[in-house]
Amino acid sequence: AERPDPPTPFVVVSDRRRQQMPPESISRLARKTLDRAGLGGISLMDLRHDFIIRHLESHDWPYVARISGIAVPTLYAVFSDYLPEGRQKESRPRQEVDGFLMWKLLQAEGSSPVGLALWMGWKLGMQVREMTALTWDQVDLDRGLVRLPDRDLALGVTLRRLLRAAAG
């Protein structure tokens, strides 16, 4: 289905100016929103880490490298301590993301810029710079894909619906 051309080619745009948001702005907005929702110890980077750790718990290193855009040696250096017994050297406690609080927050934020950023960080593992540089040309709502230069990401039903709403 054809969608009308949005006023800007970027997906995550400021509500006020309707233009591309710099990474610092979306990080600050996300921080304030997470704090208000009782998730004060969580940042966009933590959501990305949570995404990577969840996938490392059930998939191999090359698969997670492909979906995250991070090289295997870097993944191993940064994340090996978080893995279950047998795949790590020693365990370090990690900040758990409260899935229920996160879901409530995502529902409340909907297709707002911070809502889209939180969804893309938590469910797709996108980096802040990838989010702010994402254009509608890279989003295939019919196929349910986000096409980044180094990988394709599958959209879930909810994120696809939110992106349709954001596209107008």
C-alpha cells in the first residue's frame, strides 16, 4: 500500500520542528521518559545491551553479530561475562529491564519520537545514530523490514503499526 510522503525523510523527528533529531536529543528524551516510568536505571544503551544479551542467550555469536552489526570479537569482549553458565568466564550482575514496566511505557508513548526510539532500541537493537539517521526509504512497511546499510531488521506487528501511524 502506498503511503503519503511525510514532511521529512527521517523516521524519528522532533514533534515541534518536524525535522531530524540529533542523537543527543533522543537520548535525553528517552532518559527523561524512562525515569518518569520508574525505569530510572535504564538507558537507550541498556536497551540495546538487553537486546544483545537476550539473543546471545539463545543464538550463536555469528548470528548476534549479524543482527547487531557488532563484530564477533567485540561482542565476545563486551558480553561474554553476561552469558549463562558454560558460555562465560565469570558472571557479573546485569541491570534487568522490567518487561512489564517497559511494555506499559511503550504503550503510553505510542508512535511519538521517544516511543519509536525505545521500540527500535529494545526490540530491534538499533543504535541511537542508526535511529536518528533512519529514513522512510529504509522502512518497508509492506514487507515489515528496516533496511540498514549493514543488515535488515524484521519489524514486529506492533512496531509496524506504530511506524504506519508515524508515517501519517
